[in-house]
Amino acid sequence: MSRVQSSIPEDDRDRSVQRAGPFKSPEDLRRFFDECDTRRNAGTEPDWDEHLHTIEASRAAGLPNC
């Protein structure tokens, strides 16, 4: 089994924990993840070029290569 650590806002975490509750069947678990996917996909994804620009700006502001 693998563990994954993720940083999420506390209110999102609290809502997820409340919604999750005890799962009584695999179908309950599937339904929970389907609901999470629906909420996550509801927004507009940022432009990829904007992501690249942010990454490059971060690299440029970092420590120089030695």
C-alpha cells in the first residue's frame, strides 16, 4: 500500500471527511470518488502556457546553477 500526502485547504478537507463517512460497500466508495471528480472538473483549467511561464519565472528567481 502506498501513502500520498497532499496539501489542501482545511475547509475542503473537512467537507471531504464529512462526505466520506463510513463506506459500507465498494459502491459507496465509487460514488464518493465520482462526486469528487465531478466537483473537481467543474472549473476551467488554466492555460498551459501560463503554467509554463510561472515555472520558468520560479526557476529564474531561484538559486543559480553551480
